[in-house]
Amino acid sequence: MAVDYDLVVIGNSASSRRAAIAAKHHAARVALITVAPDSIPHHLLLQRWVQACQQRSDSTNCPTRDSVSLEQWTTALNMTLQAPTSPAQLASLGIEQLEGVAQFRKKPKLQVHVKDRVFNSRRYLLALDTDFPLPTIPGLALGDYLTPASLIQSLSNLEHPLPSPTIILGDGPIAISLCQSLARLGHPVSLISQNAHILPREDADAAFWLQAHLEADGVQVYTCCQVEQVSQSDQGRHVMTNIGALPASSIVWAQESHIATINPNLVGITLRHTSQGLWVNAHLQTSQPRIYACGSVLGGYSLPDITQFEARLAIKNALGWRQRSIEYQTMAWSLATQPALARVGFTETQAQQKYHQIQVLRQSYPDLEGRQPQGKTSGWCKLMVQQQGYIVGAYVVGAAAAEIIQMIALAMKKRCLISELADQVCLQSSYANVVSEAAKQWQKT
């Protein structure tokens, strides 16, 4: 069958452009269909702004008082971050690009129609991020709440400052980043989670460590808090919950989707889904074998670490003859919180369910007997180890969390025993000491 391309990437984020570039490095004929404007990580841009403010000891030089507004600053930063994957860069690599709704047709052969163009390809890759779900809370209509994008616009309006107090509805990475940034800018802010702890997909210990840092920044965290409705009265607006009425002059909706689906207004195709998201097999093939997928549409977080890990494998499988299985067990990722939270492998609950008997090793930075590097002592490491001495999961919360978790992930991939990490001699000025000290706690049963 004659085809025009080896791979057509269909996406709505910067990750789809990075995937197209990665495929081009395999000497493939590649096209990119952009079905929607990029989903901009407003929470991360705001976080960068806050960090810039904190790094300036003279408050009169804080960006909020410069001629450049927060909105202008974040727009410029986003353009800088996107420059390596800009349309011009893709065009220089010979990647054809087109914007529009992608409609798949299965007969007479699988192809994609975009406007008046027809794309015939050996394989297709869906690199999609899920849309924010709309709130279904009584009394909270469209326009009554802020999104991460409109929050930045509101913070940029110096003539009409953001009304306080602010309540953020959500308990995922985006909500946590937003509330921490607002607190560090001096805004009274509360975070409402209906679950037992923030980051409900993660280990409770790690979530509680991060929650402690949020509360130290001044964030009021409400867990097991069910929102019943939003009411407006002479006393102001309140969020009515099972624990009482909470005043909310501003409400930010930052609840990430728990069920990921393909938006039919962007991509026209019927594929199998699970209760979490789009179904794929171990090779990242969808129920249509010639279509591969990656990104939060599979049901995970919308994180570049995860999407790029999936995209690399999906591209190799789509362009090669040998089909490789994805190994989520050794995939490391981190959240850009302060301090950072990083993970690889199973949570403690998942590890117990799979292996029944495990050892849990914990080590905090302050327990390193005066060997804390750079004076930053707030941090914690947790290792889940099965009976034979292999690490099956790990969390790190603290400085250099991403670097430490990458080292643990490599040890898991190479099937290193925990005793090997215990014997590893680390520089006293290295954060990696926290891993070797935790490993020394392991006792063979």
C-alpha cells in the first residue's frame, strides 16, 4: 500500500511537537496535525514568576512592579520555552504541519482527513492531553470561577487585585502548584480536596510531607471535604461543604480529570476506553493497531516526563519491526512543587498488594549527621523493597528529588540489589547520601 508518511502525529500540546521531532530523527517521513492550541502550563509559569520574585532581595525590583506585567512576562517565557519546538523549527526539519480537526476514515483504508487534505500513513500517534473537566457544583456557573489562565490575568490586573480569600478546588499537581504560588505571593488561600489526602493517586506519606510544606507556606488544606454548593448572600460568597461554610471571594477551578477521553470535537474516531482513559496495550497500540497513543489521554498526569517516556517507545514501535513493551515500573517522574516530589515504581499499597511482604525504608535529610548539602535539610526518601532485595518503588520529597529518583530508577532497571546501594560510597556533599543511608536499613529475611 502506497503511503505518503511513515508517521502522522496528532496532538494538542508541546509534547506532540517534540514527538514529531523525535520521529524525524529516525529518518521518517513525518507530518504533524495540531487539533487545538497548545495547553499552556499556566501553573508552572506562575511558579517561575514567584521564584523570580523571591530571588530578588530588593522588593522594589520584583517583576510585579516593573513595567512588564505578569501576563506579559508569562507569555514571553512560554514563547521562550516553546522556541525549540516552534513551527519554524519543525518546518526546517521537513515536518509538514497542518491545523484542524482530525477525522479518521477506516474505509477503504485507514487515513486522516483534515480540512481538504487526506493523510495516508503507515502509523499514527495520538499525543493528546485531556481537557479540564467543567465543574458540576450547584451555584458555580461559568464565569463564577477562575481557571489557571484567567487567574494569571486577574493577578496581572493591578487596578483590580484578586479578591481574597481564595479557594482552590482540586488536589492534583496543578492545584497544589497554584495554591503554593498564591500563598508565596501573600494571598490567603485554601485548598479543598474531597479525598483523604492531596495527590490521591500517590503514597499517603509523600502527600503528607508535601502538605506540611504547603501549610508552612500558609495554605489552609481541607481534606475529606465534600463541596455541596456555592452560595451568595449579603455576607459574601461561600463554598458550602460537609464541614461548614468557607468564605470564598475568589474560586479557582483546578480539578484535573479522573477519566480521560478523546475529545470528539478534535479527533473523530471511536477507540476502546477503560475507566481511567484511552486503552492501549503494552506496546502503546490502541484498539486500532495502526494507531498508537501517549499523554494524559491514557489516564495519567499531564507531565512532560511521562508523555516523553511514552512517546519515545511509541515512536520506536510505530517505526520499527520489533515491538517493545513499556516499563512503567522503572519510569521516573517528578512534580515541580517546592520542594519537588519524585516517584518511580509502586506506591507502598501497590507493592504490598503485588508482593505481600515488603520492607519500607525511610530516611530524612536531617538524619544525615551533619552531612546535609547546601544547608537544605528538609527532605525525605522512602524505598519499597521486596524480599529478594530488589527495589520496587520509591519516593523522594526535597531538594534534588528529580536527580535522586533518576538514580534509583536506573538501579531498578539494572536490577541492582538494595545491598549494592548500601555499599555505594557517596560524596558527603551529595544528596544521594539519603539513598545509601536508607538502603543500610534493609534486613534480609
